[in-house]
Amino acid sequence: MPGAVYFFSDAHLGAGPPGEDAARERRLLEFLGSLEGRAAALYVVGDLFDFWFEYRTAIPRRHFQVLTALGRLRAGGMPVTYLGGNHDFWIGDFLQKELGVEVRENPLSLTLQGRHLWIHHGDGIVGGDLGYRMLKKVLRNPACIALYRLVHPDLGIPFAEWVSGWSRHSRDERPLDAAWLRREVAEPRFREGFDTVMIGHFHHMLEDRSAAGEFFVLGDWIRHYSYLVLENGVFRMETFRSAP
């Protein structure tokens, strides 16, 4: 794929005090706007929203501008791929049907610019996450989704956002054990033949390059405003700076 390909994760739109959340959203909108006409593709590696749930006839209105920005990228011909995260995995068919965004729930393996990539949001793939994996199966059960749809959005969405905030803060405070994460996540995929492994979820930035392959943790758009670029077969981690 010619041209630069962009990857980012963990914007958690809707999180935090309204003023701070609005400022982060403006910065993300500026970043998305900067990609128009120059990026070859965009991959959103999960947790774009702090909470996302599609009722049959309603979506969270506070994310309208970001959804519109993604729609503009697609209308301009740019492929946009979305990997569901643990905060926004109740994604239905809105993004795909209305915006043309490809939605993936499972790990993504692909070849871009001669690089063999394995991409995942990062939730539930390390040792000790058995409880979360079981909870994930329960929450994604169609019966649970149908029951939640019985709750009015004005009640269901604020409650879920409160729960999401508690979960996110508990993870943000943990230091990143880079060596452990490499052993758990990256090295098994290198042995499978991938030369690049990429995850989000942990809200830390990591660039781990070795002869076996390159391992990236994408950071977030709460503290780091980070993203990864693949251009001419070379990866680089960058931080988005708003225009003065």
C-alpha cells in the first residue's frame, strides 16, 4: 500500500470532565483532518470511545463530530479499519453500514509495505486475564445485549460511562512491564512469522525493536496523543502537536 499508514488507539472519548474531554476531542479532530488527502489508510486500534453502545434507533450523540470526520475520510477514498476494544466492543453495524468503516472484532493479521503485522487492541491476551475473558463472553452474549437495550439511553449510557471510568483509571495507574509484555504478546507472534506486533489498551507508549521483530504499544489520546506511522516499510512513533 503506497503512502503513509496511520495507527492510533485509546482516545476514550466521553471520559473525564466535559471541558477536558472536549479539548481532547478537538485535538483528535485536528489530527483526523490532517490525514485528509495524504494518508493511505487509517487503523483505529480500539477504545475510540470510553463507552459505545448502539441501541436499535439511537447512538451516543456526543460523538457526532468524530463520526463525521471518519465519514469524510471514507468519502475521500481512504480505507478506515476499526478494531473493537474493551470499552467500545458493543459496536453494531452503524460504523460499517453508515460510514463504510471496516469493523473487526478479532486480531488483525495483514501485510503492508512488505511488513507482516499482527494487530490487536490488547485486552484479554496476557496471562492472568482469564476472568476478563469470561466476563467478555458474558457481556457480548446476545441476551445480555438485548436486556441492556431495554434500559433507556439517558440512564444506560451515563451508568456505563461511570463503570468505564473506574475500569480505565485502575489500568492507567499500573506501570508497564515491557519485558513481560514482550514475552506474553510479541514473542509468540514473532515465532509465528510476524515481524511487527502492535497493541493498544495499556495507555503507555513502547517501541521495542530487535532482530526478532518490532513491538509497539500505541499509548493513548488522554496523556500522550501518540500514533504510529508506517511509511516506505519503516515505522515511527509520533506525538500529535496541535497547530499554534
